[in-house]
Amino acid sequence: MFLNIFLLLIGLAILILGAEIMVRGASSLAKKMGVAPIVIGLTIVAFGTSAPELVVNLFSAFRGSSDLAIGNVVGSNIANVLLILGIATMIYPLKVKGNTVWREIPFAILAMVLLLIMGNDMFFDKVSYNAVTRTDGLALMGVFAIFMFYIFSLAKNEEKPEEVSAYSWSMSIFLTLAGIICLFFGGKILVENATSLARMAGLSEALIGLTVVAIGTSLPELVTSVVAAYHHHDDIAIGNIVGSNIFNVFWILGLTATIIPLPFNPAINVDILVGLLSVVLLFAFMFIGRRHRLDRWQGGVAVLLYIAYIAFLIIRG
């Protein structure tokens, strides 16, 4: 068991390292090819911080661990809003743009609502099984395409593009390929040992996915948002979290289900509802206290709610 825990942590470290160097290499390549830096930030960097979740999901799906795959996405979304954004807000109160309040947060709410509907075929379609099917996956990716069109329309009006480090052509290509390789092997190591730990400890794969794997694959978002809050970059801290939640459902779960349909365990409905309510709470916070602002007390409430949720998961087993 100790070896499995050690290897799981090694897998997480390799995943995070892989995402970081892949983003650096790909961003440098894009800059050398003349792609606008803001587009790099909204696409390559966003894809990069979500890459650990994507790799874990694909490996989980091919190993038949659909509970781990879906639990990873749902757990990451809950951790993003309650834990990561909560910690970032406790470091420094965050001002939220109108676009984020009225467009991006509702997109994140829609993601959880659609997942709840698509996973419960027995209830809605009166069939004998529950699954996020290939057609569900294609539909999710279709909504993701609409979201990306919206992002690019925002990018055209952006006046302050973020700076991106540029390396030589050879170094850029090396970093990109090395990052992809690290993601592949890190994801493989993590999934294999997470499922082994779950079986040895008598825990469900869903519980492992909702806790250890979800928090682990959310570490890039945690680092990004905490550093952004410390430097008072409100847009990055908020946008990183909300954007990641949208990516997780529409892109990652959509792509995974398109490649291989995912059987859906009705027990995870409770967790999807927690994820949905956490984003609804974030929206409500925009109008409680100072309008379109997240204050420290609200961050504290979010973190306490996350601790209560983890306690509930442990009791539930």
C-alpha cells in the first residue's frame, strides 16, 4: 500500500510537471508562429492546466474505471470553486467582471445541469442503463465549440495581452514533446495506483476520484489562482477557475465519452448536485455584500463547505 501511495504521488508530480512544461513549450511555439498572446493564454494555457484531468480520464475510461473518470471531473469542479477559489479569495478579495458573472458562471452552471441530465438515462428516458454515451460526448463538445467561439470573440477586444516566454524553435519543440510524454506516463502511473489503493482499502473508485485524484489534478489551477490572487490579478484568479470547470465537463468529459462511452453510477448524482450548488453559490455571492466581489468571509465559507463535503464523502465511504 505504501508503495502505491508513493507511486500515486510520483504520478501526480509528473502530471503537474508535464502540464507546466507543455504549456511553456506550446506557448513559445505559438508566439513564434505569430499567434496573439491573449489567444495563447485563453487556449493553450487553459488546455494545459486541464491536461492532467484529461489524461487521467482517458486512462480511467480505457481501464473500465468510469467511476474514477466521472468522479475526477466532478470532484475537480467542486474543489476548484469551494477549495481553490476559497483559498484565493481568503488571500485577497477578488473583483469579478460583468462578463464572468453573466456569461461564464452561467456556462459553468449549464455544464453541471447537462451532466446531471445526460447521466440519468433510466430516469429521463426510462431505459435499463445509465451512461454518458458517445452522442452525449459529441453534444458536450459541440457546446464547448460555442464557448471557444465566445472566448475568441473576447480575445479580439483584449487590450493587454499577457507576456509569454519565447524559447528557441528546438527548445520549444522539446518542451512540448517532453510535456506530452510526462502527461502520458504521469497519468498512467496515477490511475493504476489510485485504482489499486481503492481496491486494497475497500474504498470505491468514485471516492478516490472525488478526493485524491480530483485535488491532485487541480493543483495547476490551485497554483495559478493563489499566485494570481497574491499579485491582485483578479481576472486570472477567477477566470482560471470558472474556465477550468467549463473545460472539465464540455471538453474533457465530452472527449472521453466520445472516444469510449462511460457507464454512470447514480450514486454520483449527489456529488454532481454539490458541484452544481457550489457554482450557484458562487453566482449568488456576486450579489451578497459588495456587488461583483468575493470577500474573505465568502472564501472562508467556501473552504468550510469543502471540508464538510470531504467529511461527508469519508462517512459515505
